[in-house]
Amino acid sequence: MGDLAERVGVTYPTMKRIEQGDLGVSIGLVFEAASILGVPLFDADPSRRALEARHIEDRLALLPQRVRKPRQARNDF
């Protein structure tokens, strides 16, 4: 992950926060990391989005369970 952090241009702790889904990380950094990893975030074709979602689920299955747990966003503005 150190190499990825270097490619994204962030520190290792920031990359760790991105990996853990920390909502305090800049969305631009998340997009940059996704782009470098080849994870497409936007596509107009619904069938393509479904295919990509399955690929992402396959990749997430390789991660430890604590990383895969969905987190609730706090919307108490």
C-alpha cells in the first residue's frame, strides 16, 4: 500500500484512511486512488455498472471483513 500512497501523492496513514472508508478523506483523493487502481466510478450504461459492481464485490471479498463493513454516513447537518 505504500507504493499506492506514493502514486496517489498521499502519506501511508491517509491511504489507510481511504482504504478504511474514512468519510473525512477528500473525495478527490478517493477518486485519484480509484483511478490509479483502475476502478471505474461512473458509466452511463447500466449493464456496465452492474458488471463493474460485481467485479468490485469480487475484489472486496479478498479484503478482511472489518474493511468490508458498510459504514453509515451521518447526515445530521
